[in-house]
Amino acid sequence: MLLNCLKKRFLKDIITLFPEIENQEKAEYKSILASVRIEEPKNREFGDLTTNAAMVLASKIRKKPSDLATLIKDEILGRYEEIKEINIAGPGFLNIKLKDSFLIEKILEVFKQHDSYGSNDTAKGTKIQIEYVSSNPTGNLHIGHGRWGVMGDILSNIYSLNGFDVCREYYVNDYGTQAKIFAECVRSVYLERFDIKYPYPEEGYPRETVSKIADILFNKFSDSFIKDKTTLEFDEISFSRNAIRIMVSLITDTLKSIGVEFDVWFFESSLYGEGSFDATLDFLKERNLTYDEEEALWFKSTDFGDDKDRVIIRKDGNPTYFASDIMYLINKKERGFEYLLYILGADHHGYISRLKAIASSIGMDKDKVSIIIGQLVRIIEGREVQKMSRRKGKGFTLDDLVSEVGRDAVRYFFSMNSFDTHLDFDISLAKKKSNQNPVFYVQYAFARIGSIIRKTNENRPVNLDADFVSGMEDYDSQVFGNFLLSIEKNDFKNPSERNLAWTILLFPDTVRDACRSNAPYFVNQYLYRLASEFHYFYKHNKIITKDKINIKRLLLALAARLVLKKGLDILGVSAPERM
């Protein structure tokens, strides 16, 4: 991680040079260090990096920012061998340009690390459970579920690359009121197959989806759920369980069509088996976390930062959804997860305070429980907004979208923006085979490099190792030794070479920052930038001519290919060899 490593080193040297910073109160000390930035300048003409350290530290060190900038330049940055040039600008910004030889050295490390490039061991196997989608098993997934599923899947990939031991989990709400209504709808249609009338719930789910489940049950089990046709005695429990399981299997298929799969499918009903609910109540009462009021049992969630106390058991004696939330979170803790990440729908803002309250009450650090609220999607084709409805039916579904534009476009477009931003999914744009379509633009960069490799392999005017040319799948120090002699003393000949190299080297920092910010779209933005830099580089630089190959440019192209592939893998988008 180029930027992160430089920043860590820089901050360490700042503290060494100015030990009085450590004498600040802990909160102030952390605030000071967090405020010191070393990052890319908005205008690349100012250099590769810029830092505001002199201005942040001036009041603490009691020096003018300009004087402090000179001191930092002379005593710290000026001693870094990888830095070529340092300039002081404005009130005390330090603009930094790195040596070309340093960037070339780092490009070679891309090949040395190869499969591990971009990953790090920051978390060192820390167990995290990421729960996402978790739609009620009562119908087809809507477009929003698809977006949250894709972003959850990509975020899981990102956490894994940062060293976390990730568990992807889907919570199946098969115990509540909606599951019962769904089962009643299916039962009504199922019994019609035997000319038996059974009322269809007034607020029931669309018959189209329900009929599909009823037909599967009829074809698989025939009349085995009807114990007595005369008295209409019916095996409700077995029927409901099978109806839900079939709906879950259809949801599973839909999610697989966009490359979303889970390690665990956790059924809510499993929380209520073998006295688990009573044991949970005893656990809460022993810790004085509940009280009785208005014939209901309440949880003291305001004691732990929630905006109101929550009902656990209603007047009618039935547990609430909140009761399941408590048991599920306890279950997660018992499974040894150190961090919990929930990705919930746009109507779940109230869950943030309640889930953190539960965590605090059972002895978990509430800061290790993160809740992301995902916003919805509108599907647009031309100027027309497509109708989407889950309960009323006949709307544009996730299956429809995948069929229309394909998995790659769905995954890329769904992850282009942050979780908290509404997304307009333009079907017309997603279908375009042009540079206007961002996923096409990125994939085309990868395919272009594939074409370079094929041309090189077809007619090599110099003795190149085949594995090297095809992407250095196995690092060979001897092969690299031959090439190092030809490039290590050379600077970049033009800005497009250097800009491409610089962008390639930002990939590990992108992976780290995407994890820290829970922002999959950082990867999309990075890949688009890398593709842009490569397309410009390709247009303005000859890699292969009739009599020779420019080794340094070939190295840059191969490094870009490797990173494009890894980035597309994170997004779950294919990397085509030809387009």
C-alpha cells in the first residue's frame, strides 16, 4: 500500500521530530494524527502527493506554517530516498514528486506479489459476519434486494482481501406474520388443484408467484399434506415449511444469476427450537434488562442508547421481531464473530440504534456492530421509468433485469454508487457496446491488453519468456533479472507512461480504503480511472513495432492487465479476452 505505508512512516517521523505531540490528551493526539493528510493533490501538476502537516501542526508546535513546512521538508521528507522533489506552496502545503526509478521498482513488485497484490493482512483472520439481502421468503426479489446483494457480496470480497475471515449470511424470516400469510396464499391455490375452496388472504401476495410454489408442491407431493379430504384436516406445519423452502430455493437461484451466494442461510425459526426463547428471556431477566408494562414484556433498550424501549412479547403472548433480533445477535456472538455488519433496506433506519443497544446489553462493543442502510433503485429505459412492485405483481423484477442486460452490467451498475445514494439504472446505457458504458469501457481495456499479448506471442523480435508475456503467472527472478538491466536506470519517457504506472500502484490503497469506508464503489471508480489511463497510454505509445518491443511499456500493460483482472474479480465482473 504505497500511500498508506508512506503515511505511516511520515507520521512516525513527525512524532519523532515533534515529541510534544504525544503529550496531548489521548483524544487530541488521535485527532491531530487523523487530521494530517498525505494524499494525491487535486491538480496532478503539483506532484504525486501533497500534505497539510505543517498547517495542522503549526498551532501545536507554535511555529508559522511556512517555517514548519521548511523544517518538515529538510528534516523528514528530504531524507526519503524515493522522493525526487519537494515544493512548498501556499500557506504551507508540501507538494511531493517521487522518483521514476522508485515507481518502476514498485511496478515490478506487482508481478512479484501477483495473486496477493492488493491484499493485506491488516485484520489477521478477524472473524466478521456480513448479513445482507435477508428478504422475507414471500416472493420474488425486487431490484433493491439485488443491489444490496451485489454490494454485500463485493464488500465481502473486499473484507477478505483485507485479511478478515468473512462469513456471508442470509437471514430467512420464516417465523413471522408475513411468512404465515404467504403460506396461507399458497395453501389456497394448492387446494384449488383438488377442487377444494380455501379463502385467499385479502392482503395476500401476487397469485403469479404463489401459483408457481403451489404447482411445485403439487407436482412433488401430490395430496400428501391433506390428511383427510372429508374433514379437510391439513398438515399446516409441514406444508408451510416446504412452501418457504421452495421460495428460498427460487430466491437462491435468482441471486446465483448475479453471482451472489452465501456461506450460511440462517432460518429465523431455528431460534425458537428446544426452549431457546425461554432461555433468552431468562438471560435477559437475570441481567435486569426487561420489565412488564401494559401486559407486555419490554426490553430496556434506552439504557443502551436507543430512542425508546422495545416490546419483546406482545399482549397476546407472541414474540415480536425484536425478540428475534435479540436472539439472532446473541447467536452471532456465540459463534465467535468479532465484528458484525448488517446491510439493510431503506426502511430500516430504526434498526441502527436498536441493534447497537442489543449488542451493548450482551457485552459486545457497539462500535463493532455496523449497520449500512441501502437505498433503492429505479430502472430507466429511454425516458420511461419502469414499474416495480412486489406485492401487486406485474412489475420489473430482478430476474427481468438480469435477462435484459446480463450479469456483468447488473453487478457493475449496482456497485457504482455508495450505499446511501439512490441509483437510476439506465438499461439503454447498460446495453451499449461503446465507451459510454462504463463496464464495457473497463472490460475493453483488459481485452486490449490481451490483444497486445497475442501479437507479442505471434511474432517476438526479442527473446521473451512465454510465461512473462502471458502475464507473469509464475514470477521468475532470472527472467526479471534480464529485463531489469534494460529498464531500471531509465526514467519514464512521457507523462502517460508515468500516470499509468502511478494509477496501477494505487490499487492496494483502494482496496484498503474501500474496506475502511464500506465503499465498494471505490473499486469501480478506480477501475474506470485505470482503464482511462491505459486507453490514453495505448493511444499515445507504441509497444510493438516491426523490429522491437518496448519492454517497459509491455511491463506497464501487463501490470495494468493483472490489476484490472483483480479489480473485476472483486466486483464479480468477467474479464473477457476478446471484445
